[in-house]
Amino acid sequence: MRQTTSTEIFTYWEQIRGNADAPLRNLIQPSAVSHILPELFILENTVDDNPRFRLAGTAICNLMGREIRGENFAGLWAGSQQEDPVRIAAGVMTHVVPALINATGYCISGRSMTFEMVLMPLRTSGDTCDRLLGCLASAAPSAWLGNERLEFLALDRSRLLYERPARLLDLPPHPDPIDLLPSEESIGLGEWMRKKLNLSLSTRDAGKIEPPRDKIGRRV
């Protein structure tokens, strides 16, 4: 993530989720993120995995030149590209893992601007993840943004921010001690050889019996 808004909202999401893989939506306090609210949105999932906007900040609506609350998420994207962003958003909720999207927004005048979008899963209850907290932040300030509406966003690339977060309850309370020992394949070759050599020397020395000597040190 490169944009301040993206970093701030992701950090906040991390704080409120704690040890869970996704926070409950009622834990979000608008006052805690009031300075970036215009760039935030919430998606809700549907029975056909076609997420739609439940809420959208004023900055995002200004960019699109309309109120997008209630619209499908697909409506932001170029017609030939709608399938991939929709699948990513639905996957964030289904698999409970955040994602980052880099996109370019295009105006009818030919102007364009790059954007960063972060998608973070939310739960409406302890076992249901059907909401998504997101942000849309431009890569640079520009005087024409908000004065010319974006016709659509084009997906440039996307990636998971990390693998599915492990919850504390998913971890074994007492790991088997053998799991804490590195395998021979995971340690360096030099360290592996030193261990083998030390073991060999110890075994050899343990099996060697020193012959008895007389009082002046001669072998008997």
C-alpha cells in the first residue's frame, strides 16, 4: 500500500479485528476514521455473490458523478472487466482475507488517474462474513478530480495482502516440541555439517577406551 488513506484504514481494521480473522461491523467507530470517511465504502454480499454498495463516501460519489449507494460493485468497472473485480470482492468475504487492487480511472475527456483500493472483510455476526470495508484513494491530488466524473475504473492488478489470518483459537494450545526443531532441510549447510561432525566426534570419543597407564605414565 502506498496511499495514506489505504494505510490508515487497514491499520484501523487490524486494530479492531484483534485475534479474529475479521472484525464485527459494529466495532467500526466513524469518529475514529472521520478524516477519511469520504474515501470509504461498505459492500454487502448478495445471494448470487454480486456485491453492492451499502454505503459510499462523498469523495467516491463525486468521482463517479452520482450517488452509488445501492448500486452493484460491478458498475464501477469497465464492461469487459467487471467479472474479475466482482470475483475479488466476493472472495474477500467468502475466504475472509483482505485484498489490494490497483486501478486506473478514465474520464470521457481522456484524462486518467491511478487509484488504490483496499478491500477488508467484516462480519455481521460471529460466523457470518457478508460485509466488506473498502477505500478508494487516488495516487496523487489533482484539480480536475471531482470536476470531471470517471466513466469507469480499469483493473490493473490485484493481490492478497496476506494469507488468511490465523485466529488464536485456531492454534494448538501446546505445540508438539518436535515441531519447534528445525528440519535438516531448513537449516544452513554449514550448521548441518557442524551438527553431524559434532555428533560423530562425540560418538567416536564415547566408544574409545583409553588404555591403563602405570605411575610414570607408561601404557601397561
